[in-house]
Amino acid sequence: MPHAVTEYGLGTPPSASRGTLVHVGNNLVWAILATIFCCLPTGIVAIVYAAQVDGKVSAGDTAGARESARLSAIWSWVSFGVGLFFGLGWIALVLLGHSFGR
């Protein structure tokens, strides 16, 4: 009795073979805005993760695309938080300097 041979990992991904691609938001606009207005280093990390989303979707890696989109959103919020922290700290220092008359 011949054994059936099963090959894994060959062919096109299931989502691409049916012709329907899943849309995953890449958060690129938020990553760019967070980079420009808030914090450059963490914003760049957000942009890198956002840039990975579309490539992973087109390769059929929906789970990887969603993970990159999630990390992009997290790093955008981190950038916003860091920018807000330093912005408010700067305002506090300016007000403190003015209160001592310097």
C-alpha cells in the first residue's frame, strides 16, 4: 500500500491563493507624525514596523502583519508619551525659571 506524501510550505499562501488579501492598517501616518513632532528615535522604530506591514500582507503573513501594525502603534504612542513628557518638563523648567526672575 503506497503512502501519501504530504508537502508543507510549498505553493502560495492560502489568503493569496483565493485572490483575497486581508487589509491591515499600517499606522504609517501616526508613526511619521510621532517622529516629526514628538520623539525621533522611538518614532523611527514605529516607522520601521509600519513599513513592514504591507510587505507581510502581500506575502500572506497576516499574523505577522498584524503584529507589526500592533508594534507600530505601540511605538507611536511611546514616541508621543516621550515627547509629551519632555515638552511638559521643558514648560515646567521655563515657568520655574521665570518664577525666580532669571
